[in-house]
Amino acid sequence: MTPVELSRTVLHAVRRAVDAGELAVAVLPERVVVAPPGPGGCGDYATNVALQLARPAGQPAPAVAELLRTRLLRTDGISDVVVTGPGFLNISLDDDADGRLVRDILRAGPRYGHSDTLAGQAPELHAAHDARAVVLMDAVARVLRSQGARPRLTCAHPPEDAWVRILGIPSDILVGTGTGTGTGTGTRSDTLRPVPAPADPTPLGRDAARWALLHPAPHDRPHLGPGHDDAHLAQRETNPLFRVRYAHARTRALLRNAADLGFTPEPGPLTSREDTQGLLPALADHPRVLSATAAHRAPDRLARHLVAVADALGPLLPSVLPLGDEKPSAAHRARLALAEAAGTVLAGGLTLLGIDAPDHL
């Protein structure tokens, strides 16, 4: 169960309690926020929805929480619910929840998080004759397509040849001024105006240049030019693009090494969650990030998410393969599957940004 699915599950429990007359709430929340438990919490996720509902329901928050707890315990995929503090609901997923998430990712492959929620929409994207604006438009279009849309791309002038050859910009972008309005029912039009790059990005090459232009938010100035370009090419931890690509390459190396040892990945319960607490929620959150990236026309959200996945993957890697004379176990196979799933998400996300994800680095 992903955080998005769990949020819907809790909201459904609230609605059922209202329908049953157990809660008298005039206005229901549009969504329920679930997050990893804070200090004093327990389980996999926690929510403060009972505290939000207590005053409008005219009941103490612990009473509301206990009411919702009873309903949530009847839900498939939830193994336990504990009320802590002033009324926080701490939710534990069943033992195979992690395995289901990993299986979902491996089944979908690089298309994990893709959907058809925007099917039938043909948004118009327009960019000025500027390298960053055109790269931003291309990345936004890629993410929109992943959500089922068929965007129409226009630019004030034909893209420069170097942008096509080096930055991977499509050569068939239409030349136009952009209408600034939709071109049909439910269709949205956007003129993308990011802060221009202070220097020519093409000397960095395609991958580093696109990352340098997309990782900062559109309203932030990219760090390019003398004194900055080396940082984008450096293979060290201070370079976020290197961390993402290195994490992906490590997962592929683990698969090769495991094959040499005679075992393959197999999703299943994880024996310890200490080194996966940040990774599992990040992987589960990937579909939401893609949806938000498309909605806000903001590839920087996806770029930052990939950095978070890569950083959360690090603690898992040392425990994936058997050590010394240790024999491969079900736990090793489950951890290998989780590492493969993380690498799959990293590769899929980089591809949507127009950046290569090499197996060897």
C-alpha cells in the first residue's frame, strides 16, 4: 500500500464513520496526510486526522482516533493501528506490503508511476528561444506523456542545431508564439519562462547540461559557467547527478554480483527496516511525484525526488549480498529485489528528464 493509497484508505474510513453517524462532521477533509511517524510514534505511517476532526465533531481527539482505529483494523493490508500522544494514528502495514510495492515496481519497470490520468488532454507548451526554456519544455512534455497527455510544443524560433545534437531537444518542435490559452475543452496552455542560464550549457554535454538546467527550480538561477561547470562533471558525492547515477549503477552491479553467487531477486518481507525506512516511502511516493511534476510543470520536483531515492538507498546496499561464508537467504533475495526496484525508479526518472542511466559508471 503506497502513501497515496493509505491516505485514501484513511479518508474512506472517515467517510464511513460519518455515514454511520459515528462522526458528525459537516465538512470532510479533501485529503489525509500520512507520513513516517515522528518521535514517540510507531509503525510505518502516522496521521493527525483525528486531531483535525476532533473540534468539528465535538469529541476528544483520542475518542475520534479510537473510532477510526477500529475501522482501519478491518482493512486489508493494515496489520495494526496504535493511538499515541494526543490522538495520532500510527499505522503498521502487513508483512508483505513491502513485497507488494517492490513487485509492482518490477512489474511496471521504468514505467512505474506512469498513468493515463491525463489521457485525452493536449496541453500546449511554449518556450522562448532560450536553451533552458526549451530543455524545460522538453522535460515537462516527457512527464506529461507519462501521465497520458499528448502535449503540443512550440518555440519562438527553431531550436539551435547544438541544442538538438547535444541537449537532445526534439528537432520537430513547432515554430509559433504560443496562444497562452487552451486549444480545447480541458486543455491547458503554458508559456515556460525559467530564469535563463547565465552561460552556454552545451560544453557540459547532454546529461550534465540537462541536469544543471532542470535540477534548480525554474525561478532559480542555474549555476553554469566558469567556476561552476566542473562541479556538474565531478564524480563525487557533492554532485547530486553523480549520486543518482552512481546509486543506479550500484544496483546493477549488485544484480551482476548476485548472479555470480547463484541467486536472483525475489520480493518479500524485509527482516529489518532500519536501513529501508527512508527508501520504501520514497519509492511508494514516486507516482505522486510524477503527477505533481506534470501538474506544476516543474521537473525540479522529479530531480530532487531522485536525489532523495538515491540517498535513501545508500544504507541498504551493504546488506544486500551475503558476507563471508554466509549463504544467500530469503532476506538477501528480498533486499536485492528492493535494490533493483530502487534502481528501476532512478533509471525511469532520469529517462523522463532526458538523462542517461548507465549500468556502469
